[in-house]
Amino acid sequence: MARIAYLREQLARAERLAKAILDRQTAERLQAFAAECREELHNLTHRAAA
């Protein structure tokens, strides 16, 4: 459960920063990191439900 909470927090933070930052390259990296967190979160929640 701690990993799921961590991923949710990091996902929200990365998306929030990506919207606020002006540097395009950094924003794209943050969006990519958010996508990785979202995918891992999806995998963990579906594995826990099964």
C-alpha cells in the first residue's frame, strides 16, 4: 500500500509541475514520469484486485 500512495503522490506532483513550468523539455520529462507512475499504479492496483 505504501508504494501505491507514493505513486499517487508523485503522479499528482509531476502533473502539477508540468503544467506550471515554462521549460518545454522539463515539462515533457515530467509528463513522461507521470505516465510511468500511472502505468505502474495501474499494474499494482489490478494485481492487488486479482
